[in-house]
Amino acid sequence: MRWENLSVDGPPGALPLALPEAVIRTFDTPGFAGMTFYEIRAKSIISRVPGSSPVPFSWTINPYRGCSHACVYCFARHTHTYLDLDAGADFDSKVIVKVNAPDLLRRELRAASWSGAHIAMGTNVDCYQRAEGRYGLMRGILRELVERANPFSILTKGTLITRDLDLIRRGAAVSPVGVSFSIGFVEEDLWRSVEPGTPSPRRRLDAVRQFSDAGIPVSVLMAPVLPGLTDTDESIDATVAAIAAAGATAVTPLVLHLRPGAREWYAAWLGRHHPQLVDRYQQLYGTGSYAPKAYQREVSARVRTAARRHGLHRPPMTTHRELDPPVVTPPRAQDTAGDGRVPAEQLTLL
């Protein structure tokens, strides 16, 4: 696959044929301009991670599909194609909302078959994306987890998580709880281009500080490290220094990986904004999804050196850690509303 002139497109106005019973909503507010929400009543909400997966948890909750963060590199873009939507603009602007998620969770946590196992959130798309400010599903989900003293962890780029600090503190008092933020770099201009729907890195760092000051240990997934853009010693040092200053307990780097869907969308962005890097990416990634292991090890070593320099070398205190995300067989279109017949969607800690 070549890296020039790649794009991900679908027919204008395409509807998710896999969700025939969805209630379609738009909101006349600037924050939701151009966005469409498909409200569904899912049949289950706790999804099992396949037994062969290397991730350190077996269960996950994803109350949303699609994500207004619009990160051009997001691996989960491909999952939108299971719904007859495209992996590009549709993923950013057409969000599936499981409106009954808290009620489902209450029932599933109380089932005799539930073991009380750790549940990870933010493993597919961000549960604190912009839609959460409208629907408030996470607050209901957290109430149920806290009431049952069920261990959980959250990975997010969303500063809206600070709204739920009180519930997370209550949860941490009765069971193991982990909070991680994804902050790959601190360059403001690059953030506006590559992660246009997210809170700025500085706002995310402020949220890390709020949790740290509240006594909740927070780790940071320094992801993704973008070859040719944020992999310089200067960029790595500035990012690690800011993470340490915010009070994080640990930092773990993860070099950009590009699954189908994300690969095409990111390549098109790269060609528009940084055409001088197209050849380098072709050399690094070829037709695959991952940069060479030697390059990944080099980046990790430089991050570790920066972490020691800034006094950030304590072991992680949350359940999230660097992993190569597993490949999970895509669910059939009729299974994507969450009926429990298929394993979890593609998972990653990015």
C-alpha cells in the first residue's frame, strides 16, 4: 500500500443499516455541529475480552461507538465499518450511544454469574468524549461499579472525567481503581491538527494534577509517539517533564500503530500536512501496522532516560500498561449493538 493520496470515504449521508431501531438525534449547539447520534438500547454492556488476548483484563465496557475526539490515528476507526459507516468522517461525526448502559450494568453486576472481575473502560473509544457531556452515561456506570465495590480502570483523553472525581474516590476506597490519561505530546499546533476534538494536552495535564492532588494515583500513556513529529529528544523531554510536573506516577510510551482504516486516514492527513515524511513512513511501516521493534525499543529507552531525569521512575500504579493491541475478529453487523454474542470489540490502551 502506498502512502500518497490515501483517503477513507463513504457515501454522503449513509445510514447505519446495522442499527435499524436507532433513534437518530442532532443537537443545535456549537459543540455538536455536524454530529449525529444514534441512540440504541443495547442487550448487554459488559463485554468479554477473548481468552487469548494479552491485555491484563478480561472485561470491558464501551458505552459509545465512534468518537468526536477525531484523532486522525485512532485504531478504532475500522470498527465503524461493521456498521456500514466509513472509518473516516463518519467515525468522527456519527456516534452510537448505548443509552441504557447504566441500567444494563446494574442488572449484569447483580447476576449470580458475575464474578466481580476488574472492568476496563476507554479500551475502544473514549468514554469521556464530548457526547458524555450530553448523555452522562459514565456517571451512572460508575455509581453501579462503586455500589458493588467492583474493581475498574479508566483510560481517557477527556477532561470531563474530573466531573466524576468524587465517585472515583469513593470507588478507590472500596476496591482497586486505576486512572490513566493518554498524552502523547505537548505541542499545541500539532495537537490542533492531529487530535482536533480533544481537550488540549495542557488541560489533560491539569486533570492529572487534580487527580494526583486528590490522592488518586494517575499514570500516563505517552501515546502515540509520532515518527518524525514527536520522537525527537526535545519533544520527548518536554512531554515527560510536563507529565512529571503534573504529578503522574508513571509514564509509558507507545509508538504509533496503524491498523486498516486508521492507516488510510492518517496517511491522507500526513500527505496534506507533512508530505516530506511520507517516504519515511513508507520505510518504517511498509504495508504493516507497526513500526520496527528496534525503533520502538529506541523510543522507549529515550523516554525511560527522560523519566529518570525528571524523577518519574516509580512503577505504574494502575492496571494499564504498554501492550501490543490484539487483533479481534470483527463482529457481524447484527451483533454490534451489544447483544453479548460476540467477544469484545478490538481492544487497545491507546
